[in-house]
Amino acid sequence: MLIKSRFFKNLGLISSGILHVSPREAFKLCGQGAIIVDVREEYLNRFKTFNVDKIIYCPFSTLKKKYKDLPKNNALIVADSTGIRSKQSAFLLIDHGFNNIANLAGGLVEWERDGLPIKIDKTERLSGSCACMLRKRERK
């Protein structure tokens, strides 16, 4: 069941019981105190990440155990590479009593496409068939 908070009033689109915000909306919300919860696995978040003041890294694979460590009283925008795992993560958080939640529609891929700030670690070399499957390159 979706509980839309006042923080997200008049923003985003509700679909499948989850509030989805655009990258531009999310960036604006981050400037107003929202926290991005990046649920990408560690190997995916080392090369490119959201360049915002407040970000928490909590990989999807550990979220069921670590959701209690997330701040319940803050607006959280759950994000990943494309918006798929973050949607699942948002459902999990709502099921555990979080009500100040939004999903970042399109994830980091759309964030970058919209020209929003990212951090790139050029020491990480990645490979993969698409932006959501980038992996650290094997050393030869």
C-alpha cells in the first residue's frame, strides 16, 4: 500500500503502488534534503555514481538485512542502474513501514542522460553489454 508523504507532494507518477520520480525531480529533492539510497551491487557503483550530498549505499542483496539501518524519518529516493531493482527495494521498504519513499525512474542511466551530476572513478575499468550490466574488466 502506497503512503505518499507530503515531501513528495505533486511530484512523480504513481504506478503499481509506488511513486516514481524523474531524475530532475529527484535531483531537486536531493537539494531539499532527500537521500538517495543506491541499491546497486558494489561492483556496479564503483565506476559511476550520483553526485549528490546525501547518498547511502545499500546493495539490493543486503537490503533485507540492512533496511533497519536506513533513516525512516527522511525522504528516501531508491535508485539503481535502470529503476528495476530500486522498484523492488521500494516495495520492500514500504512493507517494512517506510512511508517517505520514491523510486528513481530510469535509474542512473536516465540521470546521466538528463545531464545531472555524476562522479566517475576513472581508475575503474568496466565492460558489459549494456549500461545496467557494467562490470569491472578482467585483467589480462
